[in-house]
Amino acid sequence: MSVRRRNTPSAVPRRDLAALLAPLMRSLLAAEREVAERHGLTMWGYAALHGLADQPVRTQTVLATSLGIDKTRLIPILDDLQERDLIRREPDPDDRRVHVLSLTPKGRRLFVAAQKDVHAREDQLLVGLDPKQQAALRAALETWGAAR
């Protein structure tokens, strides 16, 4: 005797957000890595410059936290950026145990050029969406990010 099972879905038929975002994220990260390398940066170096461009003066600890990286892993990245005159790392006048970071003019120029190329690659990846869809995607992600 065979048992007949009902073919009833256990959940609403929609895909998980992670499954939807994963292919885009892989493509975005690969594109960003390629652009960063073309500009002589690692992904973490580009991320550090990005963090400092958003907030020009930050401590190493604040930057590490915002990047989601352990501060001990950030030190060699900052050493490289400082040696290349892309960032300044100076003792905080209020607490000499803390270093304050900022972009140098050379670092800002490099970041702006790299970011321009990253944005161009993003536009290429989103070409399948019409401009309204692209704007809606960006607005939704901005809203979500601001709430975090």
C-alpha cells in the first residue's frame, strides 16, 4: 500500500534574502577587489580609506569596529597605508595611547578615483534593472543600513 503525500508548501513561496543577495554580493565583491587592486589597494585598504573618507578623523579602534575587523589585524593595513602617505596616524592630544587617523590629500585622491571606478562597475552589474529599480534598491539598502 502506498502512502500518498499532499504536496503542500510549508512556507510562503519566496526565496530567502540571503539566497537572493548572495550572487549580487559575490559579483560586487569581485568587482570591488579588481578595482582596488588596479588602484594598488587591498580590499581592506580600500575599506579603511572608505571608512576614513566618511568620517575624516577616527581612532584605530573605531575604524576597526566599523569595518568588523579585529584591531590587531587592522594595524598592518594602516602601516601600509601610512607608508604610502595615504593616511595620517597621529597620537590623540587627549590620550597619547590612542591614534587618530585621517586621509592625506594623496589618500583622498586615490580613494575618490577608486570609488568612481567601483561605482562604474556597480552600474554595470545593475544594468538589468531600470533606473527606478536601481534607485529603489539603493534607497532600501540605505534605509536598512541607517537603522543598524
